[in-house]
Amino acid sequence: MSEETDRIDDDYRPGGTGIVMIVLTFLLLIALIFIFRNELGIGTPQITVSVPEEVPGEARSPADLARQAPAAPEKD
């Protein structure tokens, strides 16, 4: 055997970069989901809530009644 065939190739690592590619692909997928989360319909929902000023049949607080009471006439 020649000296050239007896040397061991230390740089050869089967599957050495496979896990790196899987991790990078996963991170890219997470980044794309984060960027396009509104288009995908995930994340914080945006809703509009409207509260009526006065609900019929609702008991009113004394503070509300005092605000709407007519002002007392001034004494001369």
C-alpha cells in the first residue's frame, strides 16, 4: 500500500452539516411566520367594542343622577 492511501481523512464527517441546515430552515420558517402573522390571521385579534351611553332598563348610579339633575336656582 502506498503512503497516500493509508492516510485518514479527518475532514470527512458524514451528516455534519445536515443538522445545521435543519435548524436554519426551522429558524427561517419561524421568522416568516412572525413577519406574515397578520396575513395568516394569527396573533392578537383586532376587535372594536362599542359601549352605549345609556342602556334601557339599567339602574343608574347616584353620581349619574346628580350630574343630570337640574341646577338649583341661585338665591339672591
